[in-house]
Amino acid sequence: MDLQTMTYLVVGLTFALYIGIAIWAKAGSTQEFYVAGGGVHPVANGMATAADWMSAASFLSMAGLIAFMGYDGAVYLMGWTGGYVLLALCLAPYLRKFGKFTVPDFIGDRYYSQTARTVAVICAIFVCFTYVAGQMRGVGVVFSRFLEVDITTGVIIGMGIVFFYAVLGGMKGITYTQVAQFIVLITAYLVPAVFISIMLTGHTFPQLGFGAELTGSPGVTVLDKLDGLTTELGFSQYTDGSKSTIDVFFITAALMVGTAGLPHVIVRFFTVPKVSDARISAGWALAFIALLYTTAPAVASFARLNMIDTINGSDGQGTLYAERPDWIKNWEQTGLISFSGATESQEASGAAGAAMAEQGVMFYSGDERNNMKVDRDIMVLANPEIANLPNWVIALVAAGGIAAALSTSAGLLLVISTSVSHDLLKRNLMPDITDRQELTYARVAAAVAICVAGYLGINPPGFVAQVVAFAFGLAASSFFPAIIMGIFSKKMNKEGAIAGMIVGITFTAGYILAYKGVFFEPLIANKPENWLFGISPEGIGTLGMVLNFAVAFAVSKVTAETPQEVQELVESIRFPKGSGEATHH
Amino acid sequence: MAFESNEQAKAYWRENIRLMLSLLAVWFVVSYGFGILLVDVLNAVHLGGFKLGFWFAQQGAIYVFVALIFVYVFKMNALDKKYNVHEE
């Protein structure tokens, strides 16, 4: 069977599965719509959380990023997993005991303030839209490469599927669909990794193969070979990286803390029946996430090695463009890989590269010999092709990429619709609506959010990639400190929390805007020499968080004490006994 | 009040905080310590085909994170029982 038919078949089967689950799990009340009735088993919830968390970026882009960054890729590996420790130990059980639907609910009630609630709603909606636009784009890219439809059609098909199960099923539909999507995406990630690991090193587990000797050259390990190649080719050494220690430290911290403050992650812990389930489901979630995250650096190193080998040849002298393998031909059409001898627009890095290009020889390096342009986003998708794996594996990877993008979009869209129907309408503007009306508004809001997300996916604003730093930075510098102080400090009052959030967000957003521009030209060139203490905009959320804490404590010292009933509320969330289902007010 | 006395409530919270902080200390040491601040020192040591610092940054820290959550769950469930504040 050819690749095209195979891909349609595999992707079609997974779609049928998702829709089947959506029909089975239709939501009948707001409680089911928002938190799946609070009755999801912790292992299932862990899988759903993992699928929700692992987006198109984790699935498609992360290994590619690490392949090019080497050691520095650890900021993503540790940053996007370590946050779950904070969630499990410091947030999830207490928020579950609090027993409401959303993060703005907690902020609003704990800080007895509509202003705080409104600030939280706006942050939540902004963070989610930033994210979801990228996901829809991911769906579009996968469709356009593997199903040979254009990106717009791809995005519309994706929107249709998400619309069906998110609007119909709410959190209940989403949770059970995500369980299926987790299984699809993790299989799709592991199968090619295991294949390639066996081919290169003879080890079944990529986590071990990554540190093992190459079967082709006994005595030389994968990482030794890569270190040798990267140094020789003028890149920074693979296991060393090029970022400064302080920057690695701050970026890792911003991603960890940001993870623990992201509303679509936190809301997952409202869907389990008990406080103890919230703790354990964070553990399951991280265990499932770790499956992919410990495989990714192995995939990264194999991919980098395979790619250098195919382009430069086993003798390291370059290979003929005329005899290039099929995967280069396929990806050339997307513009994500190109050879300067074949395109007029692209110049080689230096004279040596240009001379080789004249003779039709491809060479990939970090110095003047280079004459290839390789986009890091293709590494995961092209990896099975580079390694000549069978068609069904490639089809599976396509289905996995789509599953990753769909599961994350659905979770985000739900948070957006909940923020609108519950936090904004029910708790702010129209407190008298019935449960049934609120459910209708939630569905309408989800539908509108999908259309906006689809539009952003088809017409991506140029700044999508840049605003990802924004999402984590804002979550780290606003939600995280406010929630932590709300739980662990009874003395923290509304003045302190609001002042902290405003200072944290303003500082972080200001710093990112100054260096990245986003809506306008950057005010200051984004170079290490110009950064405050050598911290890049990606890591500045950590400093924003520290400022938030400092300002909040200072302000709370000189303003009115927290009311007695709020202090009692804090007392009551600190132990599990008496937790009901997540409820109304 | 679910606790028998105020002292009980305070003692439960103190034990909870102590457990949380000691686990967070491990969390900090394996990631920020071994994986980032001490990475060059540890890279002098090899673990199979890995430099040890590199291994902590890209593999080891993640395994420890998973283990930490399960230890926390186990210990907290025991603590809830000890103070009789567990769920039915």
C-alpha cells in the first residue's frame, strides 16, 4: 500500500475513534461540561493530562530543537516536566479541595475581589489563545505534508473534529478522547524511536541506546560520535551547548513555574473525585509525559547523527545532490530543507560551501563549508523517512502529530469557553442564568473560540512563535505566585496579591516586548550583551515571579488584614477531609 | 474543624510543609544542581556512554521528578491517616 493511502487509513481510523468516544461521552450538565462530573479515574486523568500537555510543539518540534541545541535542549526537557512536581506538591491537592471549576474562581474567592478575578480571566484567555493558534497551525502542517491537502483545508478538517467533540462533550468528551489520543501519540512517538535505536545501537530502549555504542563502529558511543562531528563541523559541541549557565537556569525555572501556572493544566486536577486522586493523577500524568520526554533527547541525537551522515556521507566529504535520497526530495517541496546549489535565492555560508555547491555536492556544517538550509521542525516528521522505516510507521507519526495538536487544542478551547461562560458571564455579568443556559453559553463560546483559533491557524500572525515565551512568562509571573501565596500564606491579602500580579506581569511583558517587539520593532536588540543579568526574554518570567512575591509581601504588610472568613477558607483547603465534588456556589 | 484540636491542625500542617520542602530540595538538587550549576563538574564522570551532568539534565532529573511525586503521594496518604483527615 502506498504512503498516501496508508496515511489516510490510519488518520481516518483515529478520527472515527475520537468521534465515537465523543458520542458516547456527551455532557448533560455544566458540571460534566466543565470538570467531567469530577468522576474521572486518576490513571485515565493522568493520560488525558499528558495528552493535553503534550502539544504539537512537544511532539513535532521539541526533538528537532534539542537536536540542534544539544545540551541546551535540557531547558525544555526539565522545564516542561519539573513543573509537575510543583503542581503535585504545592497546588493540585489544595485547589481540588477548594472545589471550584477554574483558576479565576480561586483567585477571585481567595482574594475576595472581582478585580483579581477579572485580571485572572483576561490572563487565562490570552494565554490559551496564544497556545491554540500554534496548535491549529500544527494540524495544518501535518495535513499538508502527509495528506497533500493545502494548509487551509487541513485546519478546517481539524476544526471540524475538535468542534464536534469539544462542543458536544465538554470536559467529559475531551477527557476520554484525550485518553485515546495519548495512546495514539505515544505509540507514534515510540515506535520509530525504538526502530532507529535498534538500527543504530542494538538497544530496544532509546533511553539506553542514546548512551550506547554504535553497532557500526564498536567502541564509539552515539554521543562521542556526535561530539566529534559537531566540533569538527564548527557547531558547538553536542553535550556542551552554547547558552550561559545563568540563562539555562532562568529559562528552566520560567518554564517549570509557567507549567505549574497554566490554567489548562491546573483545571485537569478538578476533574478527579478526591484530593488524594489529584495528587496521584499528577504523578501518573508526569509518568506518561516522561515516556515521551525521556525518548525525545534520544530521538534528537539519532536524528542529528543520521542527518549529518546522509548529507555529508559516511566519509564526511559531502554527497551528490543529483543522488539525494527521497526524503530530501519530499521535504524540499515544503521549503523546509534546501540546497544552495539548487536554489538561486539561497547563498552558501562561505566560499568553501559555494565551491562544493558548484559541483553539486551537498555539505552541512556550522562554518563556511555549509551549503544546506535545514529547518529543525522537520526532524521528527522526517526522521522515519531518513531512517528508511516502513510506510505504516510514517503514517502513524502523522496520526500522532495530529492527535497531539487536537488534544491540546481541545483542552485550551474548553478553558476559553469556561472562562467566558462561567467566570465572565455567570460570575460577573449575568449571575442569574440557569445551569442549562450557562451550558448553552459555554457551547457557543467554545464554537466561537474554535473559529477564532482556526482563523489564527490559517492566517498565523507573524508573532506566534514569539508569544510562546509570553504564555509561560505571564503564567509564571502572575498565576503561580498568586496561587502559592493564596494557599501557603493566610496573611496574604487582596491588595498584596493584586499589586504582585500587576508588577509581575508588567515587568515580564515589558521586558519581552522590549526585546522581541511582537507588535512593533524591538526597542533593544535581542542579544546576550544587552540582557539584564544575562537573562534572555524566555527566562525573564522567573525574575517577574520573584518580583511578584516581593511586592506582594511588602504591600500586604502595610494594608488591611485578610478577613476572618477567608483565613478559615485557607485553613479548610489545607487538609483533604470533606472534599466534595467540584461544585457550584 | 476536622482536627481534634488546634495543635493537631498545626502539627499536621508542619509535617506536611517539612515533607514538601525536603522533596523540593531533592527536586532542586537534581535539576538545577546536577543538571545546570554542577554540570561541568559531573561531566568529568561517566555513566555508561553518558557524561553524568548531561545525563542528569536530559534523563536523570526527569526520572527523579516522577519518583518524587509518587513518594509524596505515599507519604501524604499516610499523614492524612495519622491525623484522621483522609477522605472516606
